[in-house]
Amino acid sequence: MPEKIIFTNGCFDIIHTGHIKLLEYCKSLGEVVVGLNSDESVKRLKGKNRPINNEEDRKFLLESLRFVDRVIIFFEDTPINLINDIKPNIIVKGGDYSINEVVGHETAEVKIFDFINGYSSTKTIASVSNRR
């Protein structure tokens, strides 16, 4: 029987413990496919000073993790076209989302991973910027 396809997505600009825990959880459920926001979509979502790391570097880092089976860069603001293409069994998002807010919730089962307090790329960048 083929393994379940587990999908998650995000910018993954500065990978931190919260990201790793989320991806580890995804891997416990099946084959992990990560939808990675392109540089252009990160700029639209996070602002002109983002991403810190370019899409190829972010993709390489994610592909280097044992919890990730495949990384696909998408260029739209949401991964709905990618979700429709790969047809995951389960979509996983962090605890800052509710099921009805998750893009693709109509097409696959959604699991919300408990938010790991204290970890945020945006907060890390702000903290580093304030130290200058």
C-alpha cells in the first residue's frame, strides 16, 4: 500500500526548531511534500526585505532534512494549485491556523500541529535587527 502524501507549506526563511518539529510530525504521518514559497511570493507576503535566504538555498536546506521527501517551489500567494496537482492525503499547518483557514481544507484532511511558542522567523529577524 502506498504511503500517505503529507503536505505542508511555507516560506521557511530562517529554519528554526518550530519548523523542524512540524516537519518531524509530518514525517510520522507519511511521505512529506513541502510547498515552498518562491522569493517573489515571500516578498508579497512578508515585505520587500524578505526573504533573507533565497528560494534555492531554502529548498536545499529543506531537502537536506531527513523528515522531508520532496520540496516544490510555488509562485502564487497560496499553494492551492500545487495542492490540486499533488492531491495530498493530509495537509499539516502550524497551530496559528484553524482548519477552515488552511488552503486546501476542502480537498484533504487537515491536521493542525501545536504551535511551538518562542519560534518565529519574523521575530528572529526583528530581534537581530534590533541588536544592530
